[in-house]
Amino acid sequence: MTLPKHIATAQGTAAGVTVHLRVLGTTDLHAHLLPYDYFTDKRDTTVGLAQLGEMIASARVTSPNVLLLDNGDTLQGAPLADAALAEIVPAGRLHPMIAAMNALGYDAATLGNHDFDFGLSHLMTSLGGAAFPIVSANTHRMDGTPLVQPRCLLTRELTDSLGDTQTVRIGITGAVPPQVALWNKPHLHGRVVFDDMVASLTTEVATLRAERADIVLVLAHSGLGAKDAPPGAENVALQVSQIPGVDGVIAGHTHKIRAESGYSGVPIVQPGAFGSHLGCIDLVITRDDATAPWQTRQSFATTFATTQRRALGAIPVRRMLSDYPKLRLDVAREHAATRRYVARPLGKCGVALETYFSVLAPCAATQLIAEAQWDAARPLIADTPALKGLPILSAVAPFKSGGRSGPRSYTDVPPGPLRLRHAADLYLYPNMLSVLRISGQGVRDWLERSASLFRQIDPGMDQPRRLIDHDFAPYNFDRLAGLRYQIDVSRPARTNAEGDEVRDTPGRIRNLTLADGTPLGPHDEVAVITNSYRSAGGGHMKAPQQAEEVIVAQFSVRDAVAQYISHSASAIHPVVERTFSLMPLGGTQVVVETGPGALQHRCRLDALGLTPMEGTVTDDGFQRFLMRL
């Protein structure tokens, strides 16, 4: 991990005292500690903090001044976190991710929205073991006291270009999207308040400068967003880069890979997710003499993929772990315990559960979730007078269906035994089951938001056009089982990929009825089984957020799925209902991109009329198919 050429040159030519600081950043690790996929029980060399640790160790060899920071969403997301959950609170053991970060020598970290998924008690217990400061500028308890410290000021002895030691004061603050108060309402309501990110960070940056910070870095658990994002926005990293006094921003949350200068020239790096990339901001700071203030003279942002680690001269993971014998033993123990935990048998399934085509047509994987939700919610609905006599729908989405998560992010479970890891693969998040009372118009608006996943297609166009907008997160593509409707992709979408309303159009949803063919009018009412994230407006879904939430269950949807499988006396066979279809457009050809594993499901390819485009794999690794509408 050598210096960028212009950074190395700057060190040699700057007048006065020059220091190069290399800031390394991780984000959205989601409990991916080892290069291992617990869902498939196979090694995965594209992810894992341990492999980033190889590059971190290499950077410390080649660069004398390294700062290591984490941007949140660290404690949840992989079975390793689920297996550790039951053991941490009663035994007071370190969370495996915290233990690894301690060993790697992290300097500071912030909170992500998913770090709250298991509740406040679990979060605070986990953070209590951190040997580094946790900062969050916009998070406080109901009485106004900070949940964690809003900022920290680190004093570091750095080596300058002449080999002399210089004292540099580095201020660090961070923030989390305030929407987490809604997304995790069952855990956080009446306990924690989340303020606007930009306003809170502006205050803390000014305070750090007043405390004589020479450099200020911001950990923004937030996507880049727009330069003029409104107050309370979820993705504001570009705005954060414009705050006076900021020298660098580590972004995250949206799992994208970005490295650029913000509108004001401040470097921003966003290093993907799951340990796929290591973010790097190189800062060259100078001052004329010991009494002058430090000034950022040059900066450069980049990302390094974990798959590049050998080319970058990184230390092999086994050799790295050998430097931490206790950590190596602990990691081996946690890894073995996690594999045992997710290997628990649940039952059997008579059909394949895959999500390669889940946005083109309903599939068995999401049908299983829909049936599990119906099974778990019916007794609750029967005891709820406000829902008596209403049609019951079940809202489901494919959590792993490519998009910005990449071509390997699909569920693909063959027929046969089902284990706990398969249930976790089908349903990634510990969302609670929720039941809404909603109007027919609300249902239509909900479906219109989901239909924004598709790009607009002109019937009869000469050249096939890509159908799916990969900026749209496919886990926001809800289908409501119990309905029948068509999606007309020749019409413009009402919202963009981020959920912003961009057009007032007739919409794409056509021929909307209940499963028995009864038309669903705007003033009709139905009950919809969904999850706590969606009922709070997660995914920029306004319709479910505006509906009446009648039931919030005390169990997660994932637990409902596991119970549904385990309580079946024989192998389950989800019967896929034709909830939706794409309206025919006279045979117009479109390009569909999905994971290369789709090639193994020939029957599904034939049923959907998908023809592989030979030799055409995208730069991101997606397989292209032709499809006629």
C-alpha cells in the first residue's frame, strides 16, 4: 500500500514541516469477521475484517502515521452476531467484533443504524468492551445526556518527512441517520433521541476546532446524498463535507463504493460493506514553524478491495492472527460456535428457494416468508376487533437479490434439509412482525414505490434496454401476497430509487384486485402483515408509515419463518401465487441482469423466457439475459 505518487512528491517538496497522515476506514462490516459465508457454510474470500486486517497491517509497515476508524453497522448482519447475542449479555463476554477491533488497534468508531437492532442493552454492553472511543454527535437519551461521547480529541505523535516527531491533535465525531428512531422504534421509543446529522456535526466540528484540533475527521454513517439535502435527511455525506473545519469524511450506510472530493474539495471515502473494501484518505498537512497552525495541503481518497490484498503486499490472515494468540483462539471458538448454531436442523423443503428472478415474478423463497407471516399473524389478528373481517395480505421482499450488494448476493437453497442458516439467509434482519390496517389507496401507493425498481421501457424500441435499476435496493421491492396486479413499465415511475417523488403520473400498477378477483378500490380497507422496519417507513415507504399499526408482535419475522418450517410435519412446498406480472409490451426485448448462479435454474429461465446473452457478464459480475415483454 504505497503512497499515491502526487502525495509522495508533495512530502518531498513542501516548505516548512510536512506530515503525511493515512486515515484507514471500514464501514458496514455487519459482523463479517472472517472470510466465511455462514449462510452457505463456505469460505468467501471477498469479505471479512480479518482480511482487511492484512491490509491494515501492511499499511502500518509502509506508512509511519496511520489512523484506523470504523463507521458503524458493525455488530449486526451475519450469523456470527446472532450466535454471540445470547452469550454476551449474561456472561459479559466481549462481542467478537469488538474483540477483533481492539486487537487491530482501532482509534475510534461511530454507531450505525443496525447497531441498535438487538436493543439498547445489548448495544451498550457490547460497546463497553471497546478499547477505543465510540462517538456520535446526534444521539442522546431522553434527559439530554449523550448516549456515547459526541466527539473525541486524539493526540498523536506523528513522524514528519524529515523523520522528526510532531504532535498533532486529531478531532473525530460521527453521526447516524435519525430515521433509526423509527426503524427500531420497538427498542428505542421513549429511550433515545436522534437529531439532525448535519446540524449536530456542525456543532461538534466547531467545538473540536475551539478545543484546538489540528485535523477534524467525520464518521458519517450516511450515503453521499445531495448537496442540498433537506433537514433530517438520511444521506448527507456531501453536505457534511461542506461543514467548515472538516478535513475528511468516511461515509457508509448505502453499501456503495465511492472515493472522491466533495463539493468543497474535502475527501470522502465510502468503502462498500462486509469488509469488501478498505477506505483510505491520505492527508498532507504542513506548517511553517512550531507556532503556526497545521494546514491541509493535499488530500487523496481511494478504496482498496480485499481481493487486491496480495497485490498490495498484505500480510496473510493466518500470519496476522498469529500476532494475536488470544484473539486467534477466541476467533476459532466463535467461528466453531457459529457454525454449530446455524447448523441446527429445522425441517425440509421440497423445492429450491432462490431469489435470482424474484423481481421478475413471485418465487418460492418469498412465498415461504409470506406463508410464515400468515401462519404467525392469524391468531393475533383473530383476537383483534379492529381487523375483524378484513382481507389479510402478506408483504414480502427478497432481502438478497443483487443490486448494489453485488452478483453473489442471492439466496440459493436447494431442495432438501433446511437449517437455521437457511432461515437467516431468507430473512437477514431481526425485524419484528407488524400488522397494519390500510386503505386500498395506501396499498396502491405502496406498490407504486416498489415498482420504481424498473426502468421505463419504450414499447417497440430497436435496442434492448436494461430493465432493472440497480440503484434501487431490491429489499424494498415488496409484493403483497393475497393480491393480483400488473406492473406497466412503459409508464414512468412516480419515485426515484431513493424514494423521492419525481413525477405525478397515473402510475404503473394496473388491474389491482384481491386474489379472488374482487377489485380493490381506494376506500376499501385491508390488513397487511409486514415488519417493524417497513411499518416505520423503512425504504422510504410512506404508505405503510401513514397506515394504522394495529399489532406489533413480540417476536421477529425470522423466528416466525424458523418456527413455520420446524412445525411442519413433512417437507414444506410453498405454492407460489401469481401476485404480480409485468404487462406485455408487444414482445419488446429488455436486458435483465442477475447473478451468474441463475444459469443453474434452467426451468425458471425457460418459464420466464430468459435467454442468456453469451459472453456478456457486466463489469460488476452480473450475468445478462434477454427477455421479451
